[in-house]
Amino acid sequence: MTSKVKPFFIGDIKIDPPLTLSPMAGVTDFTFRRLIKKRGGVGMTVSEFISVEGMTRNSPQSKRMMRFLEEERPFAVQIFGANTKRMAMAAEMAEGIGADILDVNCGCPAPKVVKKGGGSGLLNNLPLLEEILKEIKKAITIPLTLKIRSGYSDSDINSVEVAKLAEQCGVEHLALHGRTREQRYAGLADWDLVRQVKEAVSIPVSGNGDVTSVETALARFKETDCDGILIGRGAMQNPWLFRQIQDALEGREPYVPTLDDKQEVLLEFFEYLSEDMPELAALGKMKQLAGQFTKGLRGGAKFRQTLFHSQSAEEILENIGNYFETLSSEGADANETAEDSVETLDSCEAVSV
Ligand SMILES: Cc1cc2nc3c(=O)[nH]c(=O)nc-3n(C[C@H](O)[C@H](O)[C@H](O)COP(=O)(O)O)c2cc1C
């Protein structure tokens, strides 16, 4: 890589390039990860967060959520919960199904998770977090990683303290989303905290929050000296973002996806979904996510409406075909108009756990 940024290691697992598809409940399932990984530039994938209560009771949903493809490796299973014994059991199960890494969620702000002490609730209970991390370490041989928020609230920013504690407990990588629990998704992530955490510990640290372009990624690496970056919402709007950042890190011009690439990504996504679930469910997922991929394209808002009203696989494929045909007949300038700009994205709160 021409820049100072290099692949890094979690234990003996190489994260190359140092870019991770950030876990997003209801989004980064098997099919979505497969789609994004195939576009290139993803150094690590992570499951959606999985409840240890479900996992340790053999819930079929948890089993589904742990599925991954060989080509995704290195792959981390992310668990959440607050019961030490169940956290350790679930960690062992993740190792048993062949995950490369076990990640503990210490960031989810959803009330139903936090009320039971899990997710970002653990930032408020460091003795319990310590106990959980130590028990998990005893239960597994694969590396243990932690994903945290900057603190519970503005008056409780404790990411440096948590990072040091995690390191002492044998955690081998820390990812920091620079927002507090209270902040949810409002405002901007505080990347200076990423810099502070990186300075405070010797394990690798990845920063996270609001990276949606090559320029932002390069700037965040430079400002914080972090080892890696996690990208969540940016991957939905631009599945090629990882590849583009990798290009820049390795001294190449970032790849510019063509209209054909954009059409292919939609068709491929629908194909993967159809392979994995009944038609109705695939249609629902397509409506939820496919619109994101067309952000920034001319007429994208209108296209999303037609997607939303599609009732069958046939109709959805026809609408995709028509849309891209119109775009290519309009010539090169298929790019964005102001009215097609950003829509709000939901958090893990939208998902039942
Ligand atoms: C829909 C959605 C679901 C999420 N689910 C999870 C999750 O399961 N586990 C987790 O650690 N973070 C979860 N997050 C947080 C993201 O991983 C990431 O930390 C956050 O979105 C900030 O990064 P971004 O600006 O690149 O999206 C979720 C975020 C969104 C938008």
C-alpha cells in the first residue's frame, strides 16, 4: 500500500485491506454480505448481532444468522447479551461453527437490549463487562474483539477506560463508533476519541461512523492513526466503497462503477435473496434495501416508488430492466439530482431481537 495505512492482524488473522463491513441488524445478513464482499475491498465481515439468549436455546433464527460463506473469511460472529454464562456458551458455539473471530456488541442503543444490560448497557456496568470478557476468553481459542460506542451519554464518555479494560481482558481488536448511546445516530461521530483510544492501547483499533467516501476514509486514517475502519451505512449507498478506498490506499484511481455494474448489483441481490428465502420475503428485502443502491442516480426516487409497488419477482425484474434502459438511453449523465439525496437509515432498534 502506498499510504501509511497497512493491513493489520487480529491475533494471527490478517485484515487486508483494513476495512470491515460493519454489522447492521436486518441488513448485513448472509445475502447482503455476499453481495458487498463480491464487489471487493472488504477485509472482514461480521454477522448481524445475535442474541445469546436465542443462540443458547438453539433458536432456528440464531442458527440462520450464523451462516456464512467460505469466501467471506475472515468472518466474525457478533453476539449480544448480559448473562455471563450464556455469553461464554454462545462464544463457544460461534467457534464451533467455524467463525474466525468472536465479537461482543457493546454499542447497541435499543432500549429492549439495553434494559436487559446488553449492548451499550455494558458501557454502564464495567464489572459485568470485565466478567463477561474474561469468561469468554476462557471458553474460546479464536480471537475475541469488542465493538463499543464512545460512552453511555455525553457525561459518561468512557471509551479509553473501556478500551484499556478490554485489552487487559485479552480482547484483540477494538472497534469504536464515536457516538454515545444517548446520541443514537444523531450528530456526527467523534473521531478524536478514536485517536485517543488508539494512543491508549496497543491492540489494533478501528474507527467507525459516517464514512461514506474515499476522502473521508483517508482523512480519518490520517487524523487518528487508526488501524482499520468499519463502514456500515455507506455500504448500502455505495457497494463499491470498500474497493474504492482500497484502490486509493494502494495508489490507484478509485474504481468508478458503470450503469451496468449498478444494474448487476440489483439483479444479483435479488438472485441471492431468492435463493435464500421465499419470494414474498425476498421482495420485502429488495424493497427495503435495493432503493439504497440507486441513491444518487437520476430518477432514483421514482424508481424506488415502482420497486415499492412491485408485487412479484417478475415485476421487480421488469422494473429494474426498464429503469436502467431509460437511464442508458439518457446517456452519460445518469447522476444525481438534489431531490434524490439522502434518506434516513434506521438503526438496530428497528429489528426485533
Ligand atoms: C440498520 C442498522 C443496524 C445496526 N445493527 C448493528 C448491529 O447489529 N451490531 C452493531 O455492532 N452495530 C450495529 N449498527 C451500528 C453500525 O454497525 C455502525 O456502528 C453505525 O451505523 C455507524 O457506522 P456507519 O456510519 O458507517 O453506518 C447498526 C446500524 C444500522 C444503521
